[in-house]
Amino acid sequence: MPASDASPDVPDQLEIYREMTGEQRLLLALEMSMRTKELTKAKIREEYPEWSEEQVARELLRLEFLPEPLPKGF
């Protein structure tokens, strides 16, 4: 039997999610998504400190939806 880091007194994370309402799970997912975007934007700013907020936003969109850089003038 594999060892577990969780104490028997600590609820399993899956059980915590099951006990949440649909609204709570949706809000958690949205918060996680927003946090991921903020971390990605911070990484872009770190890699390209000279870029404007518009350029950072464009790169975030590219990373989310397109395999190649956005065309110039977009």
C-alpha cells in the first residue's frame, strides 16, 4: 500500500471539491484562471521589460490561442 502524506484527520481534496456547491467550484475555477493569467503576464513582463501593456496583452492572447506570433498591425 502506498504511503500517504495526508493525515486521516485532514479531508481529501477531492472530498472538499465534492462538498462545494456548483457556484463555489465555478468561482474557484475562475479565480485559478485569473491567477494563472496574472502569473503568465508577470513572466512575459520579466522576459520583455521594455514591452508596453498592450504588447504584454497581445503576447498573453497569443500564448492562449495561437501557435504563432500575432501578425504586425493586429
